[in-house]
Amino acid sequence: MYSSIKIVSLLSFLALGLASPAPDSIRLDNGQETKNAALASRDRGDALEARDVDCKGSAFCERLGGSCDDAFRQIQPNNVYRTGDNKGASGTCSGTCGVFVSGGHCEATGSQLQTSYKNIRNKGCKHCGRETMSNGCMIKIDRVTGC
């Protein structure tokens, strides 16, 4: 009986370890309230140099439509958006699109979010994208749920 319990415990532990982790949660302002939204993609650890831009994001980016432009219009230039605490939001969202700062204990002004959004679009990214800040944090346009 003891061996059966050990085997069941081991199998349960392995199953939990192999299960995909819950999506990252971020706080985003949707123009009416700040909500916990889930990211639809995860960083794969590929590093960018400061001020580099790429078009990476969720596999569902092409389905975002105009919601990213709506999220962009909600950015308040003088607001400070931050990660790492529950005070305020890390960016804005509309529909299934978020524009936000990402990384551990990062912050960016709304003006920085707007500039990065334009830089990502000017790079040719039609849907998702990200720009690395000089401190290693990122500003992203990506698919979110729960907005």
C-alpha cells in the first residue's frame, strides 16, 4: 500500500509539473476601470537590444482588428504605468488588445507608451510588437483577455 501511495504521489507531482502554467496576469486600464487581464502569449526569452523593435506576440495577433488603436487612444501621456505592484495599471486595453509595459518592476510614462506604439507601427508591425527600453523593460502591443 505504501508503494501505491508513493507512485500516485509521484504521478500527481509529474502531472502538475507538466501542466502548462496559468497565463501571466497584468493590470490594464480599459478606459472605465483597471482590470486584471491575462496575456495570450509568453516571452520566449529572446533578448532584444535597447530600442530594438520586433513584431512578436500572440499567435492570435492578426485577429486584433482596430482594438489596438482604441487601446492606444486611451493612453494618458502623463500617467506612469508600472509592473510589480497593484497600484495602478501597467498600460491600457481595448477588446482583446493591450498596450503595456512589461518586465519585473518596470515603469513607463504614457508618453513613452505612445512613442513605442508609433515606433512598433513604423517598423511595419501591423498587429503585435514590442520595443525594448534602455533599462531592459519592454513596451508591448499584444493580445490580452479579460479587458
